[in-house]
Amino acid sequence: MNWTSVKDEGIVLHVAPFREADRLYSILTRHHGKLRCLGRGAQKPKAKLAPALEPFARVRVELVRGRRFITVTSVETLERYWNLQQDIERRTLVSSVQGHLHRFVHEDHPDDELYDLLTEWLSFLEGAKQIGGARGIFLQGALFLRLLDHFGYHVELSSCLSCKSEVLPLSCRWHAGKGGLVCTDCARRDSHDWFAAQRIRDEALMLLKFARHASLSDLMRPALKGRDIEDFAKLVHDLVAHHLPGYYDTPFYESLLFLLSLESNAKTA
Ligand SMILES: [Zn+2]
């Protein structure tokens, strides 16, 4: 990219200590994509930049590109997401998503749509009522389905990947690697190509379809039964593992599972 100094707004995705007193920040900016930025002296107790450069906020930053590093020279908070920071469920959910974006989004690729997707989602969560473990997994899965769309991996949920005809409930199978549904006729006929296709329950398929296109506020509505959300989470994980760049040895929802166990403990106590 041909710039030496810019002002932009962004969301801090990840912070890591660097050298003795500095920090490295991964910042998703609105106009310049994800950037790895150096905060000089940010580990020192009286560092001026550090308090504003936190993940639960939208910030305006001034950046200077040097030979080795992009350095943050000033930062100003535009919006702080207090609820996301303080509420453990939402904090866990957001940290998990930011961690994934930090890992798989390429640096230096301007992508304002991705920025809008993330900031809309954060604002929505900030204003949402309490979010339990199952709803958290559903919201995160919905975001990943939108990210897959955004990065050009269209998951086929209505027509057969092979013959293109519309699939009917209970007469299709699921193949995450090929990116969606295949009708049982094609799966049977070309069993060599589709041997890995699995059964998919209609309830889980309905959740996938709904999660991809519903408005954010509508995502709070459907009842989430144990087995349905479990299937949904596994289906989304398989898609993410196959189609988003990066190495997904653990499922996207793993950090939210402890919330589910807290809830079930609270119910039985
Ligand atoms: Zn077919």
C-alpha cells in the first residue's frame, strides 16, 4: 500500500506484548484492512496510547508506516462497548470472534464491507439483552455464515450441488467440503463422489438457512433446542474448517461451551 501516514478508524482484534516495553496490535481498519501495528512503550504503566487501544471499542488511530513497522502515533476512542467489556457471556463471544478474525483475515487488504459487518454485529450485541450460551453459539455461527458469504464461499442450502434441482426436505445429504447439499438421487448415483455426504436433520438445515439471512434482531427469536443447536454448531464448524483460511483444530464455539455448562449447573443447583 502506498501510504506513509494515515488516519483511519478501527477495531483492535488482538494485542500482544512485544520486546521489552512495546505491544503489537492487530487492528481491523475501515479503509486499510487489517494492519499489524506497533505501540511504542505501550506496556509501560503510564503509556498514553494503551488505555484507548483496547478490543471493546471503535477508535480513531493515526498510523505511520516505517521500514519495519506501522506505528500508532495517536488514538482516540469513538465508541466504547461497555456491555461487551463487562458482561462475561458477550465478552467471551466477542473475544472469540475477534481472535478468529485476527488469525484468518489477510493483512493490508482494504475491506470496508467486512468492517461494517463487524461493527454492526458489535453494536447489536452491545444493545442486546442477556445472551446465554446457546444463543451465543447461534449468533457466532450466523456471523460465520455471513463471513463465508462475504469471502465468496457460497454455501448451497436450497439446490443440489450436482444436478442443481431444488432439494426437498428429507431427501438430501450434506457435504461440508463441497459446500452444501446434494439430493439423495445424485448421492446414490455418484456414490464415489459423494461417499462423505452425511445425513442432515431438517431442523438443523432450517437453522442454517435462517441464520444466514435473518436480520440481527430476528436472530434472537427462534427457540434453540439442545440437539438442533448442537447440529447447527457442528455444521458451521465443518464449513469454517473447510472454507475459511487458517487452521481450525478447535471448533469456533469452543470457548462458549463453558457458558453452557455454567447454565446447566445453575439449573440443576
Ligand atoms: Zn441432485
